[in-house]
Amino acid sequence: MTSSRPDPQFVQDTFGHYSDSVASKEERARGYREMAGFLPPRVQARLDVTGALDPQMLDLQEKVRAHALDSAHFDAKQVQLLIFAMLVAELSDAAIIHGVAARRAGASWQELQSVVNLAYVFRGVSAANRGADMLIRIAERERELAAQA
């Protein structure tokens, strides 16, 4: 999950100005901040780069994301637990972001551990090890967000 944020001037000089006429970068970032409490660095990179090079694609990506996350069948906690499960099973560090979002939506540590347990069944010890490390990182992120509040 840790990806350093490049200098904004470097990004702008390299890729150009954010040029999405549908929504400002701040408006695009708001949903992520509401979900996770922060703007993940890779999401910021996508907003900056794709928003400059192909704003229509950025708009399409954000519409699909919003449609998928706004499920009529699952509440926000369930959506985030499902995404967390998929990403833990893939051993993706992006799972941390969705673990944070699941906690913000009301998930308990036991629920997150249950997701890690399920990932273990299909992915093995790597998912169990990585999942435990992710839970620590989620707790650290919660502490950071609480200190900022």
C-alpha cells in the first residue's frame, strides 16, 4: 500500500494539467476519503495522470466504480469485506485500504480475521501471513487517522 507521492509539480510538468470537465480532482477524491479516510497514493496517481491524459477514461472508471460499490444487495460493510477478501486472496497490499474502509463501515477485527481465514483456505499460509500483517497495518492506519482528527 505504501507508494510515495511524487512531487505534484513533477506530475503536472510530465503529464499536464488535470483536465476532467465532469468533476474536479477534489470531487473525485472525496469518495475515497469518505470510504477510507484518506486518498490512497495509487488512486491519487490515477486521478492525476489519467485525469490529465484521458479524462474521459477517468470518468468511465469512476462511474463503474460507483456503480459497483453502490450495491442494492450488500451494505457498505459487506461490500468492503468482500473487496478485502478478494484482495487478501490475491495477496494485494490494496487490501489494507479496503480493510480500513470495512472498519470505518463497522467491521470488527474478528470479521476481518474471518476473511483472512477464508483466504487461507484457498490461498494457503501466504494469505494467513500476509493477512495478519495487513491487520496490523490497518490498525496502524486507524491510529494515524485518529491522530489527524
